[in-house]
Amino acid sequence: MLSDKGKYASATENRRFVWHEIVWPLILEINDVTFTLKQYQKKRDQVCEAKGVQVSTTSRGLVSLLQKGILFKESALYSIHYRLIAYMRLKADCDYATAIHEVRMGG
């Protein structure tokens, strides 16, 4: 997954992968705005095994999504930004570009 790209490009690629392949499908699967670390880890392990990606490649992706404000962590729960709830309710595909745009628009 990560080639000879710069640090910033690698971080963005990790974030996109974690969002698109793990977090958003998990949100749609459980049909809830919140998820636990255990739910995330289970989904991550499934995706990594299916795609042949090392778990370590995804390690900073979740933290990075928190730093970007797409996800929030409160005690043992992670939740999506409130502007993404409509996408979840519609079961819409919410790619990383859409997510980051909505979060920036929502302030």
C-alpha cells in the first residue's frame, strides 16, 4: 500500500484506506454513529486479511481521522462527525473526500 511516497502522502493514503475500507463500512454495518475499539479492530482484521494488508499499515489511520475531526473519541466510544450522520441514515457511500469536505464545512 505505501510505496516511496512522502510522509504526508502516506498519511493521507492511510487515512483514506482506514476510512473507506474499515470505518465507513463498519458504520453502515452496525447502523450506528458510534463504535467501540473492539468493533473497529475486528473489522480492521477482516479487511486486512481479505486485502492482504498488514495491520500495522492501518495503525495511524484511526488516530489521523481523529486529528482531522472526522471521528471523535469519548471514553471507550468513537463517533462520526454530526454532518456525516445523514449519509449513514441514507446508507450512502461517503468517501474520504466527502467526509473531509463535510467536516470542514461544518466547522
